[in-house]
Amino acid sequence: MKRPCALAEWLFRFASSQKNVDRLAMWLGGTVSIVGVVLAIVILVMLILR
């Protein structure tokens, strides 16, 4: 059987811990939330100034 690449091995090790997956989900969710709030504020300001 062919050995998986180093990235695949790292991903398997990373995903084997639920704590790692939870931390990644919280980080990504927070980032998306912040980007969404900033985008909403920018659109609001543009609509008000128009």
C-alpha cells in the first residue's frame, strides 16, 4: 500500500483530537463573524453616506 503524503498524515493526526477540531471551528467561526460584522458596518456606512 502506498504511503500517504506528509500533509495527509498531519491532517489525520490533527483530526484525531476532538479538541483540535473544536479549536479550529471556534477560530474559523470567530473569523467569519468578525468579517461579517465589518462588512455589514461598511455597507451601512456606504448606504448612509449615499
